[in-house]
Amino acid sequence: MLMNPRKLCVAALLVMSLAPALSRGQDYYLFTSFRGNGEDGLHLALSTNGYHWAEVNQGRSLLKPALGGYNLMRDPCLAQGSDGAFHLVWTTGWTTEKGNTIGYARSKDLIEWSEQKGIPLMTGEPGTRNLWAPEIFYDRQESRWIIFWSSTVKGKFTETAESGDDGYNHRFYYATTRDFSSFSESKLFYDPGFNCIDATLLAAEGRYYLFFKDERKTPTKKNLRYAIAGRPTGPFAQLSEPFTGDWVEGPSAIRIKDEYLVYFDHYANPHYYGAVRSKDLRQWEDCSREMAFPSGHRHGSVLKISSQVARTLMAHGQ
């Protein structure tokens, strides 16, 4: 997807416009991402409107991967806890043959990070092939974190075993924790009845929306859908029809002012990062041509941050 010169200019000037906005009480939003296959680690981008995003740290990684046999940091998901600390999880490898873990680290300012550690998941499922795209969500009612991801487990959901790529047949699983030290048993989170990956959770209108990718290749889908629940752990129902085009993945969702934005990675040619928007979470409009992202931006997570955190990030690496 070609970016028009005006959009490129806006993206370039955003860095200069961020600092003056701090004194006006401007809202700030942060996007996590990776580059390539995730060898480089964590990248961050800032925005004041959710449409135009500027690189942090001059486009350099803020956290290098140091876990797993693959040494990757893919699908970075960042969330802020009630104590103000930021928690990060990510995909550490393609398959579990080099470890049944996802990555975890925490930070107070997004500059200095704790030692990285692996979180073991699916330990009760020896046939687990992979642990992909983990996300975290804070369940305020239960005062706990929910970790959810997609896995293919040998011998499960055999009725859809031939629908994916290279024998993958994913469903969503989850575990809970209060301290990122001890974790509950991994359980099934959501089964829409077909192969699915890249889930993200949004609290909105008194309900919980689980956005995810329909991963079926036969018949080809590769688009985004959502399901709804009254609690963050489900049960999820009211499965939607696709609300994006095909060959997109990695949804990230947020409400900014009076509209909801769901970002996505259009990974087929032409490769671009785009989004759809909605006022009511029912009618969706593609707004990808209005977006401007750093070159090479790959899917992660989006969240609102304070001006103090934004100020620290803008000062870093200058």
C-alpha cells in the first residue's frame, strides 16, 4: 500500500509536535511492535491521535530478546498494572521444541527492564506444538492477570485438522496470575469452531470483545472477527462475521475519544499496517489510508499512557 507524501510528512513532523503537546495535557498512546521476525526485540511508537505514529528511541530496539532457543521477541503485548508498572509478554519461538514458554519482563518507565524470564504454559498438554501471540489483560473484579494465547495441540479438534497451514490447528488457551510468579493451570479460553490465532481483548460498553484472526486456509479466510462475553474469561458468544478484508492478522484494539479502532497487519502483498474504525462496535469502516506507521512496523499492542511516561520516552535516545 503506497503512502501519500502528505501522510509521510505528517508522520515525520509528529516527533516535533509531541513535546509541545505535553504542556497542553494532550492524550498519548503507545504501540509496541517488532521488526522482521523479531530478532531485534521491542520497538515502540507514540501518537497523540491514534492515526499518526512516531518511532521512539530513533527506531532502535528498547529491549533485546534473551530467552529461548530461537532468541526472538515477536508479538509484544504491553499492559500497565494498578501499581503503575508495565508488564510485557511475547512469543519466544516458532514451536515448543526449544521450550514451552513465553517471554516476560516488567518496567516502571519502559527504559529500564527487569531480567527476562520464561513463563511455562501448557505443561499439562504434552502434545502442544506452539505458544503464539500471548496477550495479558487485567481482570479488575478478580484482581488478577489473564494471559491468553493460541496453541495447536496434537489430537485435539481433529475435525478441523486440515484447515490450516502446515498442519497447524489453533485454539485459544489461558492461564491466570496475580504476581507473574505463580500461574494457574492452562485451560481452553475460546473455541469458535475453527482454526484461530492472534486474540486481543477490549473492555467496552460493559462487555468484553475478543478480536481475533480466522486462520482458516481451507476455505481461505485470513480475516478478523470477534466474539463477546460478560466476563473477561468468557464464555464468549455472538461470533461476528468478518469485519476486515482478507490476509490480515495481529489485531490491536482501543477506544480513542468517540471511536473504536482495531489495527491490523496486512501481511500479504502489498504489505501495510492499517485499521478499521467504528462508533458502535457493529458497523466498521476501513481507515487504513489515514494511518501513518514507522517503516517495518509489525503487530503488537496499543494502550494509553501518561504524559510523564511519554516525556521519558521522547527524551530517551535523543
